[in-house]
Amino acid sequence: MAKPDTTTNGILETMKSAGSALAANPMFGPQTMHFWQAQDRMLDEAQKLSSAWFKRRHAATQSALDASSKVVTDGVHDPSIAIKTLAEWQAHSMERLAEDARDGVEFVARCAGLVVSNEVEAMEEATELAQKATKTSKSEPV
């Protein structure tokens, strides 16, 4: 007969107990709410970042198509047109890459700011709850 796995059952029971203890503690409410609010705002920021990135990629594709067309038509007869066209295309591509880098750095900074400000707000709310709980418990007769 197989021996029951008491280790797994013990761990599950411990996790259930800890979960109910944490859920019952109102001090964790502010932390939980602010965590998910920060997640939601960071998703909004990520959507803005990716939307701008895709717009630049579409512009890059159109720019490459236009440059290719010009090189194939006008550049065949005048190599200086081909060189100028490719140089302009490359310059605009570098500008888009610089915008990508700038947007990426700004995204990380905004998300870090969201995390920090939400954590501070959560701690302030948790502190207020703790102070109210302490006052309430002191005023109740034992």
C-alpha cells in the first residue's frame, strides 16, 4: 500500500492557514489595492509605449518602401540620387531608433515612479489603519 504524502499535505495546510490569516488582516488591504492599481497603470504605460513603437515601425516600413522605389526608378539613372535617398532614409531610421530609446527610458522611469508612489501611499494608509486599530483597542475595556 502506498504511503500518503504528508509533506505536501502539511505544506498545503500551512499555506491555507497563512492565507486566511493574511486575508483577515486589514493591514494588507492598502498594499494589495495599491499593488494592483500600479499594475493597471503600468499596463496602460506599456500600451502607450508599444503603440508609439508600432507607429514608428509602420513609418519605417513606408519610408523603406518609398526609398526603395526612388532608388530603383531615379537612382538607376543617377547614382547620386540613390546615395542621397539612402542617406536620408538612414538618417530618419536613426531618429526613430533614438525615439525608441528615449521612450523606453521614460517608460521605465514612469513605472518605477508608479511603484514607489503606490508603495508610499500604501504604507501611509496601513499606518493610519494601525493607528486607528491601536486607538480602538486601547479604548475597549479588557
